[in-house]
Amino acid sequence: MSDKKASLSVDGLEEPIDLPLYSGTIGPDVVDIRALAAKGYFTYDPGYVSTASCESKITYIDGEKGVLLHRGYAIEDLAKNSDYLETCYLLLHGELPNEAEYQEFSGIIGKHTMVHESIARFFLGFHYDSHPMAMMCGVVGALSAFYHDSLDINDERHRVISAHRLIAKMPTLAAMCYKHSQGQPFMYPNNSLSYSENFLHMMFGTPCDTEIDVNPVLARAMDKIFLLHADHEQNASTSTVRLAGSSGANPFACIAAGIATLWGPAHGGANEAVLSMLEEIGDVSNIDKFIARAKDKNDPFRLMGFGHRVYKNFDPRAKVMKETCDEVLNELGLENDQLLKIAKRLEQIALEDPYFIEKKLYPNVDFYSGIIMKAIGIPTDMFTVIFATGRTVGWITHWHEMLSEPFRIGRPRQLYTGNTLREVNSRKER
């Protein structure tokens, strides 16, 4: 915070309105416009592209420079030297854990990986071909009916317990969504495995298997996907979680609201859209035709997985994901897979073609994560569920941060352009 001020002159007002100007530790200054309401004015900012809705210490993004920091640590550094659970601890507690703290945290998460047995029967209410995100929305929202012993949002201990439960149970629920769609029995978690190994075990293992065999390369790739999606500042789903939480809603309801928002194709569905695009292209020989369409302003076709609304230079997560993508494809020997060949050719064009370079349409994290999950054997409609699994720690951390400080219920204003006062006549007179 600072003593700096901005001054706003408005036609019709004799004196300008003084507005406080605040500075964060990094990033642009913000103008506190709350005093405008007393003068009869609101700001107009569709999509909140120029509005800071809260103060936060969790994540910082500089889209122009391609910077993403979690609690001050660069995402590339975390991806190289940390793992997902360590990043979860960092987001929740503000500092990276030492060895003892990490082991304790891992143990706590392990104790919460199972879900109430009645939840398995809850899944029977969904048709087998229901979209997995529909199941996730319903089941996560219903968790408050099973774990209502720690729903006092004013009790910090309750909030932490709920955070641990959600981080631990989301991979279990995600795998259950997949198993239900396949008509296969659910797999119980095995806490001798790491977080990501456990997820792949519950996804692809069966009771018929005599041994647990999780490929370590694929487990590391899965861990990177979770880590790189752990948090991304005030995006649509995180803002939704905060807005829902400002009403006093329980944490499971708030996370379900975040999942519903993430389901939108403009948000969490981007990596799913990448695979749909590759299938539409169909063959490497068709790429030039689709590239021409992408360059045509009058053609509605868009290349999915290129560029980013926030990052105007490059997506720092994509660099990490590209390396992981290459490791997975080499491990699985999928160089001749048709869709993956299309993807690799598109990547080459985007990095070399002057049109893409000029417009900064670089491959983003969704492009590479979609390819990796396809290579692992994860169905396209599960992509957003996995995104939600990784992002849960970010959602619950923002929720916890908001409730730890004084807050007000969210109540955006509007620019009303409808009818003025009218009288209701009888139907015969209309």
C-alpha cells in the first residue's frame, strides 16, 4: 500500500474525486475506486480485464514477460526441483516444506484418499455415458453431505481439514468417473504410491492385476500436469470459487462451482478442443489447408492450443510441458501415431512461420498437455477432469486466503440499458 493518489475529473462535478493508489510487491499499481459509489458512479469493465477484485499473496502473473510465480517461486523452477504435493504445501502454507514437513503432509493427504463407500453407489445414479465433468460437479458438491464434521468456515482448523480432504480425494473421484464410464470396478487408492502413481493406478488398474505396475515416466508426466495447473491467479473458475465463498457457502459447494466454470470450453476445455482440432485435420497432408484457413480472417476455423489470453509473449508452463511431452512420446514409441504427427508438425509451423511468430501464436500448455494425455491413453472427455484435479489446490487456497481476512460478499454492479418504469395493462388492452 502507499500514500499515492489518483484524481478523477467528471463533467458536472465541481471538484475532482481523489482515489487511493496502491502498489503491490510487484506488478502494476491499482486505483481504489470504491469512493466513486458515494458520488453516484460505478466503473464499467466487462470481463473484469482491468479490475483487481481482491488482494492476494498466492500467485503472480506477468503476461507480457511470460512470468508465473507461486509464492515467489518461478513455475519452471518448481517444475524442475519440486513435485505436485510439495507445490500444494507451498500454496497452502506460503513456504516450501522441509523433509519432515513434506513427509507429514504426504501422510495426511494419504489418510484422506479414500471416499465414503456410499459415494460409490452415488455414481450409479449417472448414466454410463455421462460426461465426466457432469459427474465431478455432482459428486464434489455432494461431499458436504458426507464430510459435514468440518464445515465451519470460520474455524481455520476446519478449513485446513477440508483443504486436505479435497486435495486427497479429487484423484480418487476423477478415477471413479473414468471407471464408471468404462463399466469397470472402482480401484481403491494405494497409499504406498506417490500422488500421481496412485492416480494412474486407480485409472488403469483392475482387481485382476496381481502387481501394481505404473510407468515412472508417465507418473512424472502426470505429476507435471497437476503441478503446472495448480493455480493461475484470478481466472474465471478461481474467481467463481471466491465469489461463491464470499456468500459463506461450504468448501465443497465452492469447489463444485469452480468445476462447473472450468467445464466451459473457453476455460478448462481448451486441451480437449486441441484433440478435436487434430481429429478434424485428420492427416498431415491436410495441414497446409487448415493453416491457410487459420490465416483467413473470414474463416471461423481457429487453431486450438496456440496463444493465450494472459501470456502475450510465451506461456512459461508450455516450455516445461514440451519437454515432458517429448519424454512421454519417446517412452511409448508413438512417433508414428497419426494425431501426434499432426501435432508435432503444427508445433513446428507455429514456431517457424512468420505469421504465427508475429501474432505470438505459440503452442501453449493446453496444446502439449492434450497430446500427453492422449498418448497415456486418457480419453478426451477426461482432460478437464484432470485439469480440475490439479487446480483444486489453487481454488481451495484462494478460498482459505479470502476467509482468513475481512471480506465482503461479492456483488458486481451493472450498466442498465433496459426499459424505464412501465405500467402493466390488462391482457385485453395489450
